[in-house]
Amino acid sequence: MSALSYNHKQNYSREQIATIQRGLGVPADGLWSAQTVDAVIRWQRVQPGFVVDGKVGRQTFAAL
């Protein structure tokens, strides 16, 4: 499953997505986009212990 599809299935609210986006330093429009997934991947790469897959599960969401 692609990261974009996975993130859509998490049913985060627009406000939660905007919070994620603010934590990543990308425009906070509250919508999942390829730009947001790319930012998640860049962020995950520098975090110890994170799988670099662009998916925002519980661990990534909590850390952001």
C-alpha cells in the first residue's frame, strides 16, 4: 500500500493533518499530498528508530 493511500485510511481530521504538516514545515492545508508524504520521508530519515516509508502511523504522529 502506498504511503498516500495508507495516510488517507488513517482517517486523520483536516486539523490533525495540518498539525502534521506544521511539524514537517510544509504548507498546512489539512490535505494529504505527495509533498506532505515526501516531507514525512525526509523527516523519518533523520529520526532514529523510524521506518522510512512516508506513512504516518501512531509512532510518527506522536513524535510530530
